[in-house]
Amino acid sequence: MPELFPRLWRFCMVLTKARDRADDLAQATCERALINAEKFQPGTDLDRWVFTMARRIWLNDIRATKVRRGEGQVPVEDVDVADDAPHIDVNILAREVLNMVQALPEGQRVTTFLVYVEGYSYREAAEMLEIPIGTVMSRLAGARKAVAAKVAAKGTVA
């Protein structure tokens, strides 16, 4: 699970939008995975099992604490992102796009992350999020449209 943890933490960060809450969620997910290890079915994807578990814990936390007010958001500039030293224009554009994606509604933001960052298929994302595949496609189309509108409004060439 060590190679999975950075991806799990990143997914938790997308869900929570706050470092401390991402840390707590990732830790709670690891704890629950260890407690329920006998329920994992060999031959299935461990990462999908853990990501689904993290999302369920997050949703339970939201329901329990009624947190959906956007509190504790972390500016993109404060998030540790590996720097492979691309051209400065690429960094600026990537930061702008990441800010736009982070501003999307939760459903679109999480679906965008699973498909475009983690590389899951529409079907896999639908299974993890426990939604129909059509909803995945709709959320991604809405996310693309929202980001494109923001880019066009800024006058940035994409």
C-alpha cells in the first residue's frame, strides 16, 4: 500500500480541499482498509477499493457534521506539486486550470480527478462513485464546459 498512499492522499485532498482534513481522511481510510482487509477480494483493484472507501468515509463525515460551506480551502499555491521545471507559462496555465477545476462543484471536481488525473475509465469512475456512467459523462461535459467558459472569459487561448 505504500505506493498507493500518495494517490490516496491526493484523492482525499480533492475531496476535502484542505490538507489537514486530507491527512485525517487518508489515515481513516487506511485504518478502515486494515480493519476490513479480509473483505478485500483478491483479483480486484486495491486502489479502486480504497478510493471508494475514502469517498464513503468523506460522505459520512459530511452528513455527520453538515460541512459543505467551503471552509478550510487551501489555495493551489500552497499545495505541494512536484516541479519538473517546465516553462513558466506552463506553470501559470496549469495553476489557472487547477484553480478552475478546484472551483467546480464537488461531483464534477471528483469525477474530473478520477478520469483525467488518475486515468480511470468512465465505467470505473462510475462504479467508484456509485453513479450511472451517463452521470460521469454529464459531469465531465459540464466540467469541460465550465472550464472552457472561464478560459474564454479570461481571453486565454487554450
